[in-house]
Amino acid sequence: MTVTLTDTAPPSTTELLTGVLLGPEHRREHGFWQRLISTEPFRRPAGGTPEERLELAYDRLRILNLSLDSGARLASDPRALAALHAWLGPVDPALTTVAGIHYNLFLGSLLDHECAGRRDLSDYLTMRRIGTFLCTEVAHGNNAAAMETTATYDRERDGFVLHTPNPGAQKFMPNTSPAGGAKSGLVAARLVADGADHGVRLFLVPLTDEVRALPGIRVRRLPARMGSPVDHCLTSFDQLFVERDALLGSAEEGGAPGEFMTGPGDRRRRFLTSIGRVTPGRISMSACAAGSARATLAVAVRYGGHRMISGSRGAPPVPVNAHRTHHGPLASAMATVFAMSLLYRRAQERWEACADEDGRTEAGRLVDVAKAWITWRAREVIVESRERCGAQALLENNGMTELVTGVEGAITAEGDNIALYAKAAADMLFAAEPGRDDVPAPRPGDLADPRFLGGLLASVQDIWFARARARALRAPDADAFGRWNAASGPALRGVEAYAYRQAAEAYAEARAALPPGEARDRLAELEQLFAVEWISRNSGDLLAAGLLSGDQVEALPEAVEELVAAVAAHAPELADSFALPERLLADWPIAGPGYADAYDDPGGPWNTVPADAR
């Protein structure tokens, strides 16, 4: 037998950087979604009313479901859910919203709570019924301590009576209308039995048929919100009876009918289990924001390369990207987009790897902070990219307007960003030691040395938390709320610095994993630009702390300019590493050099033949 050995070409710079952004298993984890959004049903439609676009989103949801080998497998795989959000987000934000709710919050919660095979899920796996999630209340948000929707145990019927006692207890913003088909929901309600409060639990409740809400349920559409159209509603219950088995995890209760053996500790544990799908949801929001930012930045880079403007004093036309005023913000955005993608993957990997409660607490904090930081940075990148494309990007057919407004939903979904930062700040305020062993000496230090820059980023975090602690300690001990208010401003700045530090560490790990060559060089330039721009914003504090010299502070602006030039020189190749399907980009006219052809007029004078030429 003769064996022929074939040399395999080494991966290109673009392929290596795609692996940095999407992970070493990106072909397996992301390939399905890249192919799906390239198919005809997911091509960008022309126009359409909000109701038509909502109907299209639910039609696409069913097509997506038919394309899966198993909806349950998708719901059980947080990485697949994140990839779904990363690729569907730039294509159809409304579809992304309803798919995330159905597969993660609804179906994922069912799978997490129930023993395999105990409950028939076929209606939801085939989408004879679409799933939704009802937790937030008008007056209380997700504040479980104040939640007022009740599920009162009826001993005679061995079931529960769901009731909304006042306007503030209406469930706020779930997609509970009949749009898209019959719906069922997981309803968060306070379980009450014999006057005892057993905490907030989840109940599986049929909500609508294909036409209207079912008896005992009131559904009202909310006013249209900014961004993509989703059937957000107010939903309330009027003494609605559901069987005992509507309670998720009811098989765990044990005992005779009517016995609910849950103490205070169990109440908290059960509630946290009930909302456990929020963490994968936050990872998905990060992926969605990063994917949308990559798409808008790629379009802006392409448009800037083929949008020609007149040169100075009769010189030939040049692409608008040739101007520092244009390519500078896009180079900074490129460094941020890589940081966003690396940070969300770092948070995801930390969450998956944690084996104990302490580890899960720390990993959960990183997930929360990453979600807030990434969605905020995505808004900055998307808005900057839109501005760099001028009036063209204000038109819906060029794909950016939905993403400009859509990222606002991600900033609030799965936990408002300020609330996530505040929780992390409170947890970290007195957890960190006042000093660090790894803080670099003030001199010598090289602004081109990643280790020196990393030490400075850690010091920025320490500086802000030290200020927060000092302010808290000056407030009266008896006034806990006053102490928090005194510390919260600098503490939130400390959380922001923590996010930048984590992103910089993710950069360093990714660079170290690359072989020497162009890909590592390109990533090193992005990494340094990301760090130096953040250090520049905090240079006064670092100078005052003796961690930067006056000469180093003076050198920072020049360092930024040199790195911007280095990154901008390779911006098209860096944008190619985003691996956006050409079929997707083809639906956005300004992504191609022939964008003006989208405005061709068959009846225009350039398309008519003069009479004397016939």
C-alpha cells in the first residue's frame, strides 16, 4: 500500500485572527449559523411595516427550528446559544429576541428544572406553541423581594390560582400576544400555601391560542419601542387555575399534596435556580452586541475604502479612509471590537469551568460586568461606524439603523447595565486588598511593554476602589445607604477599570497563543492601542500615583498616533477576519463598491435614448 502525504497549507493571517475572535472551534461552533444566515429566507427584505417585519421574525423562527437537529440540544448548549445571538443579531434583531426567549429562557429553564422525559416538550420543540418568559413586573422589575403576582395553592383542586393583584404587578414586556402563533409562558409568581410564603417560583402556563389570550389571562400590547418590532405586552392573571404540575420542579417537593417543605434558604436557592438562565442570557447578549459591532464596523471600513472624495488642490480623488479623521476612530473601534469578542469568550469560559460556589460567584461577576461593558462599548462602536458612513447609513436598506437602536435593548435586557455594575461594585468594594504585588515600579517602564501596560491597567482599578473605600469609611457607620452612595461613583469607575483589565488580559493570552508572524503582530498592535488609549484617559491618576513619569505622559499621544496608523493600515484585512458571509454583506449596498447602483432610476435621463439618436 502506498501512502501519499499532502502538505497542508498553514492558516492565513485572516484565519488565525478569526480563531482569536470566535475561538479555536469556530468552524464547528459558528459554521451552521454563518451558513443559515446566507440562505434565501434570511436575506434582507425590502421595506415592510412593523407588523410585517414581526411576522417575518416568527416565520424565520420556525424555519430556524426546522433547520436544527434538536431544539433541546440548542437550548442545553450555552455556546450554541451565544453563537445564535452573534450571527442572527446583525441580520434580524427581532428574530434574535424571540429566539433567545424561546430557546434560552423558556425551553432552557424547562430542561434545567425537569427530570429528562418527565414532561412532554414536543409542542415547544416543534413550535406548535412558542415559549416566552414572564418575570419582570411593571413596578418591581426583577426584584423578587417585591414581586406581587401570586400563585395560591388550592388544596381541594390540588393546583394553583394565579392572580395579579394591582397594576404594578402586571408582567412587563414579555412577547405574549398571539403574533406568531399560540404561546405558552413560564410565569414567575410567589407561591402561597395556607398563608405561608414559599418564595418566587416558575409556573408553566398556556397563554394564547393562535387568535387571542386564553380565559383568565389579559394581554395588552405595549406602545411601539425603539428598534426592531417585537410584540412586547402587559400580561395579567385573573384567578387563573393551573394544575399542580404547572409548578416547575414540583416532583422535587415530595410529601402529600399540599405540602411545600421550603425554608428561607430553600426559597432563595429555588428563586436563583428559577432565574438561572439569566446568566447564559447575559453571555448571549454580549455575543449579540459583539456580533452587531463587528458587522457595522466591517461595513464602515468597506464603505470608507470605496467612497472617494476629491483630493486637495487638484490631486486625484482618494478614499475617505485615507484621512486620519476618518480612519482614526475606526482603528480605535477595531481594537475595542477585538477586546469585546475576547472578553465575552473569557467570561463564557470562566463560567463553564467553575467547579465550586466561590468560583461560580467570581465567574458570574465577570459575566455580569462583561455584559454591561460589552454592550456599552458596542453602542459606541455602532454609532461611530454609522457616523463614518454619513447619511447613507441612516437608510434602513443599508442595515445599520436597526443595530443602532437594537443595541439599546441589549443594554437593558437580562439585567440593566448600571444595576449589574452596581452589584459588582458592592461585591468588590472591600474584597480587594489595598495594595498589589504586581504593580510595576514607576520607572523604568516601557509603553511598548505589554506587562508594564497590564500593571498600569491593574493600578487604575486599584486607584478607583481605594477612593471608593476611603469615601465609604468617611460616612457614618450606622448609615449603610449613605456609605454606599458615598462610595458608588468611584466604585463604578473601579468596575469599569476591572472590565478593561480583564479584556487586556484576554488580549495577552490570545497573543501568546498565536505563532510568531503577521497574525501575532496585528493582534499585538490592537492590544497595545486598546491599552494605551485607556491609560491615556487615566494618565493624570497614574502620574499622581507615581506610576507614570511626566515624560511617559507626554509620550502617550504620540504612541496612540503611531498605533492608530499601524492598525488602520491593515483595517480591511482585520475586518475580513470577522468572517461575515458575503451573502449577508451583499444585502447592505454600502458594503460594496457599486453602492450607488442601488439608487439607479430606469426612467432617469442617463437611461433614456434621445429621440434624435433613435
